[in-house]
Amino acid sequence: MKQNILLLVFSSLLCILQIFALQAQTAEQTPTCGMVDALHLMKQQNPYLEREMEARERKLQELLQNAERTNFYGDEILTIPIVFHILYNNDEQNVPDSLVYSQMNGINTDFRRMNEDTVLVPDYFKDLVGDARIEFCLATRDPEGNPTNGITRTYTELEYFQSSGSTYENATKMHYTAKGGHDIWDRTQYLNVWVCNIDPGSGTLAWAYLPGADPYVDGIVCRYNYFGRPTLAGEPYELGRTMTHEIGHWLNLWHTFNDASGNFCSNDYVEDTPPQAEANFGCPDFPYSTCDNYSDMYMNYMDYTNDACTYMFTHGQAERMRTSIYMIRNQLRQSLGCAEFLPDDAQPSLIVEPTPHYCFGTVLPIRVNIKNTGSNTLSSLDITYDFNDSGNEETVAWEGSLEPNEIESVFVGISPLLDEGVHEIKVYTSNPNGNADAYPQTDTLTRSFSAGAGVKAPFYEDFSSPYLDNGWYIFDESESVPFQQIYQATDSNGEIGGVMAVRHDFHDYFEVIGTIDRLESPSINLANLDSSQLSFDVSYTFVDDLADMLKVEITNDCGLSYETVYEKAGEELSSRESPTPVSAEDWRNETIDISQYDGQSIIVRFTTQTAGGAWLLLDNINVTGHELIDGTADVLEQKNKINVNPTLTADMTFIDFPKNKNSEDFSIQIFDITGKDVSASANFEQQTAQRVAVNCNALATGLYLVSLVERKSGNRQLLKIYKQ
């Protein structure tokens, strides 16, 4: 009896030990990286991401496989600025600077093949070990150009953040200050890393977003106790190689076991990494094969083995990362995120004028904001501008006194006579304080704008090329989900092409309900048309009684007032049943009579107001009509032309009306560039039936618009004056 009891106890203990062993093995093999889950979330939010990634991969493979191509950057060491956003709810989560510095040292040694344990790579793989020639530096400048140590610290009320395996709303809270996290720094200038507590029950240590992610979240999230070298968590992930692994993803590396399913071997799009059938854990003995090869490369940073058993990237992985920087993240190379503050440095920070729509003439003012980004007081600077890369550059010598980080708005001059239509202005600065600029790569700005009456109709836009280059302009009231150009959409022809789209289904996360987004055309000149028509293709689905609205508005006075010519919402606007268009039948063409604007210059504005519904897409915007016989429009325009002296050298200017018009038949107002009515500061005097004198003595230096409204017809004409 006693022996039976002992046997029973022993059997029970053995069973319990087996259960513990099974649990330990299961815990050990829990996926540690949330990249795949994050990618699924991104695809849910952007139905075009899959196509975009496929197109990028095809281009990337062409670059990698072209034997005649030059090696991008040669042996240049590519340096990427990093900012660490530390989010903490308690003192332990508020990791010290020393852990940040140790993590920086760890990733730099790993990416440069300077890690001591690289000697442990089996001889079979030794010739494949690659130096990525990529280094990382802690940011020394923030996005505003101010000094920083590259570390932000934010207390959060959240005990932990949800993992990438949860919903989009929950998995991205750490990326937004308003949600308890920290807003991203410009992803084109920095690698952003959020160090925080991640749901302990998720099994996720970290995740990264592959290139092409939402620009508000693009970076890496790392659980605080798996960060640094050594980590607070200790073995088996004690060497900080969780970050090495995730940076590999951010630079476009996949897991070495990517797409493996047990029956199919992996494809990570790199030729010199052997295929494997599954992820490896722990620390296997070499050789160890899961996919009919001599051995898996389980010591690769992109597998799941212990930190102490991973010590290499391959040459192919290194080249893929470098080529991806060239193709996708190239702006990082020009970043000043880690630049030293030098005595003499300045840059243009904004082109104030010309504005995107400059309807009032083809000779226009040029105004630029300049910023002192050096450590010395800025006393002189050369400002150079050119239009349409003509080579006819003009340089203005500015003198003044600008302290470090201060900004001043500078009137640079008046443009040459331009043709009506879309143009590009380029502005760059040089010779701060008479010395060479410390960082010339930041010294150039460009802007496209429409001048005068604008692009002569007929006018057509299919969004197959960058919309900004064609004079279009967007506005996003909520500063969260603006109109975006998508090149891999199913367009209104049923083909893969370019469209403009705006999302409305972010209402569970962003505060967007009731806010508007706008897409504005360049100025369009209808002088050569009568019986004008506006047509466009729209695709939208009405879901869950959330009636998003689309309105089309037109101005003929350069934006001082707009008239609504089209408005639909909800079911009336709907054209498809699928979440996004999949064929030409998911689009509807709309045609609007705009003959009331014949002979005038107009701007067309597409305005959407979100109710939290669905994607709305626009394509093939067309302004057509009956084209007048050559010369007819010019005769009509000359007959009705009203003149004004464009630049005031004194305080008086004159408005001259044609012989078939009387000045008394017009109301006259003057507006400044912000749209403020400043007529009370001017004195109007009718000298003859066709001439009005305007005394501008009380007006400040700057650009003004003269609005002439014919009392009988209501037609408005805008003229411009510039007081020096």
C-alpha cells in the first residue's frame, strides 16, 4: 500500500514537471517580434499598401539584380539620427540615459560587424558575414533646430500600451501625445524609437514598421525591459539585439523565416540567407536544418534565437538595407539631426510669397522667411531666387541682426514678367556672415504656384504625376488625415493608376468628425471657352449610416468668395459597395454646367466633410467647353480690360477703366494679403468717368488686392498693387 502511494505521488510529480516543461517550451517559443501584426494593421488601414509594397519590391529587386549598376553610396558610411521617446508610468519604466547609451553602442557594433561574438559564426557561413556600413547617432537637434540630447521623456497615465496584435487604435497610442504617448519627429529626418511598457500578456517584445507605413507611426516600439545592454529583463534577450532585429525591419529586412508555413520554405528576398521552414528559438547546435539545407542561419539577427546566439547580417542583407535607404529613406542622408552647431549657418524656412494661387498678375512679389541656424548672430546673407530653373538667377544681399534660432521675413524683390500658368520658384541662401554655409543641403526651398489667370482651359488632371508639381494644393482642418495621392489604386478606367483620396474612417481614433479636407486646383483660365463644363470621377461607399459629404466650390475672385456648384452626401454620393474601388464600375462620372464662369479665371475646390464613413476617391478632373475662334478671347479681354499701376513708387495709384465702362458703376475695395479689408486706410477720388485715383499713403509696405465689383452684374475683377 505504501509503495502504491509513493508510486502515485511520483507519477503525479512527473506529470506536473512535464506540464511545467511544456509551458516553459511554449513560453520560450512565443513570437517575440510584432512586425507581422503591425503590418497587418497597416494593410487594414491602407488597402493600397499591399500593391505599393509589391511595386517597391519589384523596383528594389531590379536595382539589386542589375549587374551594371553602381554600388549605391560606395563605401560611404550612412549615419542615421535616432530619437528615443521614453514613455513611463513608474520609475522603472523611466530607463536611465546609461541604458540609451549602451543600446546605441550595441546597435552600432552589430551593424558595423564590430561585435566580438562574430567569431562564433560557423565556418560554413563566415564568408557571408556583412558590414552594413550603417551607423546611428543620438539626435543633437530637434525638428525645430533646437539643441537636444536625442531623448524625450514623457509621463503617461497608461500602465502599459497594447501590442501590435490589438486594434489599430490601441496599438498606436504611444505615437500620439494626446493619447498618452509622444508625437513622432519627422520620419524623413530621424529614426523614432518609442521605449515603453507593452502589454506583458502579449509576448511581444518590440515591433517595427516596414517602409511605407503611416507617417505618424513610422518607427520602432520596444518594451522598456528589453532595451539596452544589458537589458533589465536579462537572459535570453539581454544583449539589446531586440533593437538590432527591429532596425533591420525598419530598413526593409524580413524575418529569415518569412512566409514559412512548415510545408513551404521561407523567402526573405535575400539571396544569401538559406531558406528555413520555421522560426528558430533558443540556441541550436550547428548544423541545424528545418528546410532541406545544410543548416539554417539561426545565428542571423533576423531570426528568433537568443541574443547570445545571434551575431550576423549577411552581405545580401546589408546591400538590401543600403539600397532601401537609397530608394525609400534617402532623405535621412541629408538630415541635420546629428549635425554639430557651427558658427555661421542659415537657411530659408518658408516661401511666404508667391502664394499657391497668385491670380492678380504675372509680375509678383517674392518674400521669404530666413532662419539663423548657426551659433553666431547673423548679420548678412545672400538670398538667390530663380523661376522654372531658367538659369536667370537673381541674388539679393540681406543685412540685419538675427540671433540664433530667430526668424525674419524678408522682401526679396519682384519677379520678372511670367507667362500665365503654373510655375516653380526656387530660393536658396548662401554666404552667412560672408562665410561658407555650414550645411548647404538645407539651404534650398521650392514651391509651385499658378500665376495670373492660370492654366488655359481645356484643363485635365488624372493625378498620374505629383499633384504639387501641377499647382494643386491641399488643406486638412484636423491635421491628421489629409487628401493623399495614391498611385496603386484601381482608377476610374479600371486600371492601376493614380488618384487623389481621403479617408473618413479614422473617427474611432482621430478627432475628425465634422472636419473638412480640401483639394484646390491651380487657377484655370476660361478666357478661350464658352459653355464651360466641369467633370470628374468619384468613388465612395455609404456605410453604417455615416454620411460623408463632397462639395465642389468655385471662386472667380482668387478665393475671396466661393460658390457651391455641387454637393452630395451619404447614399446619394455612394457609387460602390466594396471598401475601395475594384473596377471601373465602382466609379461614377459627374458633369456640372459652369458656363456662368465663361471667360473668367477660376479655382475649383473639392471639399469633403467627414462623418467617419469610408474612403472617397477622385480622378479625371476635366474643365472643357466650346473653344472660341483664335483671337476672340483676346479681343473680348482687351475690350473689358481695367488697368492699375502694379507697383507704387509714390503714394498714389490710378485705376483706369475702358471706354465702355464707367467707374461709378463699380464698388471698389482694397484687401491685404490676409484678406483683411483695408479700404478705410485708402482715399478714393474719381477724377474722370474712366479714372479713379487711390491715395495709399496710410497703407504699410506690402501687397494689396483691389477688388472691383460691377454693381449691375455682380462680376468681380481683382487687380494687385505693391507698395514699396
